[in-house]
Amino acid sequence: MQTEETTLDKIRTRPRFKMFTHLTKEEYAENLKKYLAEHKDEFSGNINKEVATICVETEYDNYWKPRLSLRIEIEDEQTAIRGVFGPSSAVWTFFMFLYFSFSIFWMVFFTMYYVEKQIKTFEYPWALPASFVMIFLILLTYAAARFGQSKGKYEMQKLRRFAEESTLQFEKIQDI
């Protein structure tokens, strides 16, 4: 098994990785199901031959409870497993909505300020401070995402271990 990870993966909000295996998609999905059944007290998830979603079993549930989404594809006659760590899709969508909304408001407020200065009127004296508030809210959203990601670091490591061990274990059996 080969694993690829770049420096960019370490700074992303949703770290990614890619593994290659000689197992077929169906074999890999079956092996994941076996591994998940053996470790059901530690992990839970949903697996089919195209996509798998794995979670760490914990006693608490915070907004950044990481999940491992695995996409299984055929690439250059090998099975490629692409993994993405991140929160639930609802949380991810909410954060993207916040980034989008605050960015649009920042552009609107800054444009109002700029146009006001160009035509020399004083109708929107609040536009520049409002644009700074939007920048602050964008940074606050980013900080909240990074904080949640750091809180889920241990669970992300367990999920990474799950991805590697669930494949390595069965490859060694077939190589013997």
C-alpha cells in the first residue's frame, strides 16, 4: 500500500489523503465491513462499494466530530482510496454558508464605502466599519473551524489509523 500526503493537507480545513491498494473495490468494501465489525466498540459507519463514512464512537458530540469519508475508485488499474476528514456535511455546509455570506456582505459594504468616497457623499458613514466587522466575522468563523479541528485531532488520528489498518491487515493476508 502506498500513501500520498502533501504539505497542503496539513493546513486544510478538511485534510485529505490518497492510498493505493491491489484489492478490488468490492474486496476493499468487504474488508472495511469486516474491520468495522471487529472494532464496533471504537468505530461506527456506513459502507458500500463506492463510498464509506466512518465515525469514532465517543460519549460526547461536538460540532466538529470528525468523520472519515472514503471514496473508492479505479485509477491506473489500481484501486485508489481517497480519504477526506471533516465534520458532518450539515456542519460543513453551515460553515461554507457563513464564509459566503460574510464575504458577500464585506464586498457590499466595502463597495458602498468606495463609491461614497468617489462621489464625495456622506450617506454611508457606517460602510467602512461594517466591512471591518465582516472581516472580523470571517476570521472568527475560520478560528472556530480551526478550534474544532484541533479538538477533534485525536479522533482524526484514530480515523487515519482506521483507514490504514483496515487496508494493511487484509493486504498482508493476501500476500502470504
